[in-house]
Amino acid sequence: MKKNQIRLNHTLRALVDEFIGSNEPVSSRVLNAKYLVDVSSATLRLDLFKLEQDNLIHQPHTSAGRMPTIKGYRQYLELIEAEHANVQYERMDILRELLIHNYKDTPRALHFIMQLLAKETDQLSFVAEPEVSNGYLAKLDVFPIGNRKLLFVMSLDSGLDKTVILKCEYDISEVQLRKLVRYLNDELVGLRIYDIANKVLIEMRENMHQDNLIVSSFLQELHKAFIEISDFFIHYDGSIKFLEQPEFDSKATILSFMNLVQRQDALLSVMRAKPLTGEVNVLMGEDLNNQIWQDFAVIYGRYEVFGIPGYLGIVAPLRTDYRKLIPLIRDITKTITITTRKGMMVVK
């Protein structure tokens, strides 16, 4: 790489680091004093002009310093990528213990991990639950728990259990329930969750038990349970502290942010559409497919629980601590995947 390009890269990296820390347009004087002490002021001004011509930085107004553009942030992420290997999160043992302790209640463990991520980052964290629709049913259990409520427990071949509580509008005896569950295990075990929810139960209800009200009603409840566990739902967690960032001083920014986090379908769509190029992805700008979300970044990684994939990450303003967040999300998603190997827990 040419010497001039190396200097330009240093200048861009320094400018973005300073802007992230100060939230103020960065002047050449600050860059000279704090980061580029061996570069003459004339050379620095010329380098800033080149970066501006390349649309990597811009001036909000004539007398101000410079700020990174979305293109500038993307190049900055490329420049600091190699440094992530030297950063490791020191509290992985806590995460492993959470996962091991909650072996049969992984959603609970993921909830605690999401809370920890929010606390560590002061941003809005999220977990997209494991996508179970491509898993296969290993066993179905149904238990009456009073007040006409049934607890459905679906065990997957991967070792993951999913539970749903539904209220039924009919009385069913324990003997009837046992016979139904035994029959359904014979019919459904070994089938894919997606097929059970979207085809098999519908056909069973329509074609096999039209004249039996109890069986038909029970199959309807079971269908609801399988549809519910097949949903890929995003859970968020964060204290009010993330709203104290200067970016949220504007009502318009808050409304745009709330629109982004409420549009789960859009967020899941862009995460699924963009394959992971490394261990962590950063979506910003046109990646998010909506002009009103241009001021935010979604930083996320893909994890697996017993071989079933999900997503974990944070939603933050563009001006955020990528040096900390990317290695942190990388280490958390990797720990979840390694600790919950398919069919077993691995204690490290």
C-alpha cells in the first residue's frame, strides 16, 4: 500500500474515533494534536480534502470540522477489523454458566444474556429466538394445569424443548388426553415442525376428525401451539440510559428509532438477506432499506442453540463504539453456539 494511502487511512480512523468519542465535528487542529502529531497541518488539510472528495467525510457547515459519512463508517470498519482479534470479552464463564444452568430453558438463558448485553453496551439489545421451524419433533407432551389450560411441551430432535400454554374452551379428561397424545406422537414424531404446523395438523383436522368435537378442538389448540413456536420473534432489552445519547434529543429521531425496532419483519428480512461475511455483521444506510432508518446501525451475529440458528445483537445510533461492540457480540454468539452443541451441553 502506498504511503499516502496509509496516511489517509490513519486520518480517517482517527477522525471517526474522535467523532465517536466527542459527538462533535472534528477539526484538523484536534487531529494534529491528538492523533497525527507527525503530519504537517498543510498535509493534513490536503488529506481531509481528499477524504471529503471520496465521500468518506463531510462538513455539516462551512466553518465546522468534519464528520464521517456512511461510506466513511464502512471503510472505518474495514480498517479496524484486524484489531478485533486482540479484544476478548472476559466474562464468558458467566454466559456458559447461564446456559448450562438453564439447559432445559434456553429462552430464559438467552433473556439473561440479552440483559447482560444491554448493560455492557448501554444500547438496545435484542435476541431473535432460535428458528425451530426446520427442526423435527422428537416427542409431544401435554399436561392439564387447571382453569381449562393446557401446557404443550414440544421436544425437538436437537434436544431443545419449547413450551406453550393455551386456554381451551372444552373439558377433556386425563384418559382422553393420554390417548390423544399417544396417537399424535405416533403420527407426528419425526416430522418437521414447519410441516406439522402448516400442513399435517390442518389436514388431520379437516379430513379425519370432523365428527368428533373434542378431537377437532384439541387439534385446533395443538395447531396454535405449533404455529406459536414456529414464529421467529425478536425480544428487546435496554435501560432508559440508551435514550440519554445525544442522538435521541430529537423527537423525530426517537420516532424513527421506535419505528425500526417495531418493524420486526423488516429487521428479520434484512438480517436473513445479508449473509454473514464474518462473525458479526453491521447494517447501516441503504442496508436497512428505509430512508428514515439511515441514522442507525444494527450490529449482530448468528448463533446456534442445539444446531438451531438465531440472531443476537444491538440497535444503536451510527455513532457508536464499534471497537467494543463487534468483539463483544462475536464472543457472545460464539459462546452460545459452542456451549450448546447439538444434543448436548459442553462444559468448558
